[in-house]
Amino acid sequence: MLKLRIRTYKQSDLDALLRSGYPFAVEKGLLDRLLSILTSKRFVAFVENEVAGTLTVTKYKQKIWEIRYVYTNPSYRRREIASNLLSYAFSFLRRVGARKVILDVLHDNEPAKRLYEKFGFTILTQFFWGEGPIDIELKKDLFLKRCHEGMLVDMYKSCVKDDFIRFFDVKDKFPWLTFIERFDPLFCRLLPIKEAFFRSTTFLREKAEKKIGFIVIRNFLFKEKSPLLVPFVWDKNKKCLAESLFGSSQQILVKRGFKRARLLIFDKNIEYYQDLVNTLRRNGWNIIQEYCMGRSIG
């Protein structure tokens, strides 16, 4: 019988955590540690003095929390370490008044998906996420016109699953911000002041005055060299338009002196973007496909 002990992570656990093969970055700078303390908790499972597994819970916004960095020491896999950590995390989340919890999992990680489904998680959306150089050859045949985000809410809602919108309670606000904000944790942690640091531009493609898609370009204060691009297209010929929309936005980035960019795609018809993703991968982009899963806290 495995004697498992779970508690909150301490800085003195760092060496044992790294010896276990923990693959994620650990906060080392003073600012990183301070921000982590303010909004995150890392729980560690021990067998005697050896780290058997760990996970982190982070306050995302209001009463929504996120589970991140789930890890099991290879020596203790298939021994319910992750299950025990999740149960411990849920007890903590109930105590702090969390209403909902989300997590990300690689699309082909079937054992992890089965585990999360056993704990009541369902898929809210799937997405591609990556980064790479923008100096590559793509179609640049679209006319991009700057638009106000408020004009695009209804168009966006047609691209995203209703389950996703209901889960985050975004309704008629700017719903894409709900997901985009997750990819710059610093600003999620400094939620009350983050709006002062955002610079954004939204572009709409028009051809013969027909609106067929848009792309959101976000620059974050501390990531000026790598803006975030989030495309949405809803014309029948999406496979062609996704590359054209992305390629046309390159011209704007190049003029502004950017050499790299990040990409986030979470359209419910994500398969329409596969050609664009394959092209980017052939040109040095590192792109992964994941599911965002969520559940309510009872």
C-alpha cells in the first residue's frame, strides 16, 4: 500500500522536485515568486521524501481557477498519484469559493483525457497554440480594415462553441478576450490594471464589401517582440482564407519591425486551419494542439 502525503509546495522542496524529473520551469526570480504566491498554489505528493507528483492551481479570473503543470514522477505512474492530487486540489478550490475550474491537455493524450473526464471535465474548445518567424511566404491577397471589437461579437460567436461561451459567462461582451488573456499569465494575475498595458488592433477582411473573417492582433507590454495573432474565418473556403488572413496580417507586422509572432486558433471548426498550421510548421513554427476542458465546482 502506497503511503502518500500531499501538502503545499515549499521553496525548500525545489531540489526534490527537480530530482523527480519535473519538466516545467520553476519560479526563481523575486517577481515570479511574488506573483505566484498571490494567485497560485502548488501541491506536491510525497512518498517518504521523494516527490511522486505535483500540480498547480492558479486563479484565472473572478471565481474561475485553472489547473496547470500536472506531473507524475515516472517511478509512480499508474498508481493514482494524479487522481489523489486532483482530489486534494478540488478540496482546496471548494474552500476558497471557486465556482469553475479549467485545464488544458494535449489532444492526443488519451490517458489524461480519460482521467479528467472521470473527474467531470468536458471539452469546452480545442485550439492550436505556437510561436515562430513571420518572414515566410504566404498568400497576401486580402484587404484588412481596422474595426472596433464591438462590431465583431456576433461574428465571433458563430465561430465558437456555445458551451465555451456559457462556461465563461461572456454573453455579449468581448468574449475572445476571455481566452486570449490566459496566454499571458502576468496580466491575468494583475487583472485590475492590465487594461492599461494592452495595445490591440483588430482587422476585418472585406472583399466586394463582404465580411468573411477577422484577425485580432495583441501586443503585450513585456512581449513587444512577439505579438499574438488570433484569426477567425467563416467563409465556405476556410482552408484558403486562413492562410490568406494570416499572410496579409504579416505585412502589418513586418512594417512595425516584428520578426516573430505567436498564434492562437480556437475556432470550433479547427480542422479548417490545418493547412495553415502545416505550412507554419514547415517554416520553423512550434505549434501544439490542445483541448481546453472545464467543470463546475460543486
